[in-house]
Amino acid sequence: MSKKSLNSRRSFIKNTAITTLGISIIPRHVMGKGFIAPSDKLNIAVVGAGGKGYSDMMNVWNNGANNIAAICDVDWNSASRAFTQFPKAKQFKDYRKLLDEVTDIDAITVSTPDHTHAVITLAAMQLNKHVYVQKPLTHSIHEARVLTEAANKYKIVTQMGNQGASGQGVKTMIDWFDSGIIGTVNHVDIWTNRPVWPQGIKTPTDKPAILDNLDWDTWVGPAQWVDYHPLYHPFKWRGWWNFGTGALGDMGCHLMDPPYRVLGLGYPTEVESSVGAVFTRDWTPDYYPESCPPSSRTQLKFEATEKNPSEVKLNWTDGGLRPFHPELIPADHPIGDEDSANGVIMIGDKGIMTCGTYGLNPKVYLNSGEIILPENNNEENNSLPENGHPHQWVEACKAGYESEAHKALTSSFDFAGPLTESILMGNLAIRSYNLREETKNGFEYPGRKKLLWDGENMQITNFEPANQFVKREYREGWKLDF
């Protein structure tokens, strides 16, 4: 039999067998342009479906490129739009029931208040589900370290939701710095107009009725129990240490990411903070340690790196306070965002590099007086693609752990974990600053000092009381089991 005849016979036998089994194989092109085979879709579960959770859900769904299999939210009022959008998705209030009952999911998004990120994410990873987690990665330094190690142990494709990390602006800044254009950097200023919610306020004591369709016990989760109050949910949880991480947690992952990435920074070695005070009585500042402060300043010190052979002092300010114009930046030029509400300044020995939120609008001001903008000052550097960051995570999930798509992710936990730890070091110093001891003459504040940090061992070495803020105490019945 000729080779051609043999191949034809094999094809006939194969096709006959497939037809006998009732299986039809249709080439993808026959289904039309844009068709996505079911096998190419991820089954995704969504935990936290209101606000940012809704946009995360829509981005990973990507107009039908993937399947939203389940939606979980403790507050079905805020999740109602998501339920309407995906009526076939299974609905839950407790993520633990979702993970127990829906076994055919490939990946999960976590867009809940900060204090529940770690327990939800670790539970999903232990079931071999890929995870996309909103910033900040966790509520505590210890939790960030646990999730970083767990991602490697369970071989999970991970991404934190600081979308600017995948933008062209940050890539442009890396290219500029690597070219040596601003030289060696030893000073960084970062600022934000946050908080834009109540902070530095008294803990509520009244007990309003709980919202209908809200599972408050699960909302509180591993945090210490408090009764429901609208000053906690919705949205205002960011301003309470029990649930949120304040201005640093909200914007640090967006604003600290560019210098951290550009300079190749690691764990900080020192941190020092001070906070704004509110006086409703003469000479006596209000003292509300459960609430994040109305404004704060923090300085982190980082060691020299292979990319940047100088130690770096990074200054953070929030509450609307910002640094003054460096001499190299013309007086009428905005710094950071167009309204200067948020921004980054990196000062090198040959010039200054600046950007706004998400690394947008990068610019260089050289000592020579020359101002450098991205080539053609193109739109890519001044805006973010609508779903680029989560879309890249989805494609990496499909390609698999340690695939090229996975290695190309810009905020997988091996990067996002140390970044989050560094940011939360600021909160550790802020909370230490407010520790007080009563004396015969009033109060003393022993934590108002520079704190020395052993990053590898997650320990302050010169003020033991500060270490209580490295790892939080979970409510009875909750644990981070790793």
C-alpha cells in the first residue's frame, strides 16, 4: 500500500471511531472569528463583588473570554449588580462554602476589605486555585510573608491588583533609569491626598440595625469583633486598624511600586513615622488609637542594590501634604498627577524622575536643564489599558505555573509580597508612634523613635512593643493555617 493510501486509511479508521463514539471535532476556524472554545475558558470565582470587586470581575470575564462560575459577597446589596450581570453564577455569602461546594473553578479573585485577604487567598491556594488579590496584598506583614511562601509551595499563578505595575509608564521609567540618565538615586518623595474617608475619629458606641442581606459575622472574619456600624461598612473600613491599612495601604502599592521596582529595592532596614494630631480641647490631643491618623509622615531606609549603588531614603506623606518643588522642576509644572494630589519624585545625582499615580505621566528633569518626556509623549504612558493587568494574569493561569506568561507577570506574590511588607512597615511605625504609657505627669510615648528592622526575620530589634504590629491576633475560630 502506498504511503498516501495508508494515511487515508488511518484517517478513515480514526474518523469512523470518533463518529461511533458520538464525538464531533470541528476546526476552530469553522466556528467563526473570535470564537473561544470552552476548554480555553477559565472558570473563575469572585469573592467581593461590589465596587472594585465588580470591575475586577468584569475585567477577568473579559467579554465572555472566561466564565464567572460563582459570586461570593457578605453583602448581597452591594453584590446585586454582579448577580444581575451573571444570573447563572452560583451565589454565596461565605467564601468557605463556595470553596467547599464549587470544585470546578480554576481561579479566584479576592476584592474584599484588607483584613480578610489572607485567609481567603490562602484557603484558595491550598485547593490549587490561582488567585488575583486586590492591593494591599494583606493586612499584616506576617500575612504577606505567608502568602508569598504559599504561592511557591503550592505552585500558584498569582497577581496583586496594583494595575499600574503593568502599565507602559513604569516600563518607561525602568528604561530611563537603566540607561543611567538620572544617575544614582538616594532620595525618593511620595505623597497622596488620602485619606478621603473619615480617620482620626472616635470609635462608635451606638448600635444601629444591621443592613438586610449582610452577613456581619463573616464580614468581621478574623478581625476582633465589633458590632455593625456604617462607619465600618461600606467603604469606611479603610480608616480603622481592625479592618483597613489607612492611606498607606490604599495608595502605597500604586505609588511606591515605581521606585521599588525601578531601583530594585528589598526589605527596608529602618523606619520612622510621625502623625498629625487633632485638638478638640486646649493642649490635649485627641487619642483614638483604633482609628488610622488624619495625616502622617514616614521615612523608610533601604540598602544599596545592584541596580542602585546607594542607600535610599524614601519619604511618604499623606493627608494632602506633599513635598515642595525641587529646584530642577519649573515652578509652573505640576508634580506627580496633573492636580499634584498624588505623586513620586526620585532624585538622582544627574537629575530627577517623576510620575503620577500608577506610574503615569513619567518625566525626567536633568541637571543640564533638559526635560525629557516619553517618546511622542504617547497615550500609553499617560493612561492604563482597561483590563491589561488582570488579563495578563488570566493568560498566565491558562499557560500554567512557571510558564513564560507567568514569569512575565509584574505583581506576582514574589514581588508583591516584599513590596506589601515594606509598605506595612510604615503602618507599624505609625502605630508604634501612638503607643503611650501613663505617668504621674501625663503620658509618655516610647515608640516615637527610629525603628530598626530585621527584614528576613520580620522583627524590630530596638523596640519590642512594635513587634505586636507584625502579626495580628485572629478572632477565636479563625487562623492562617500554613
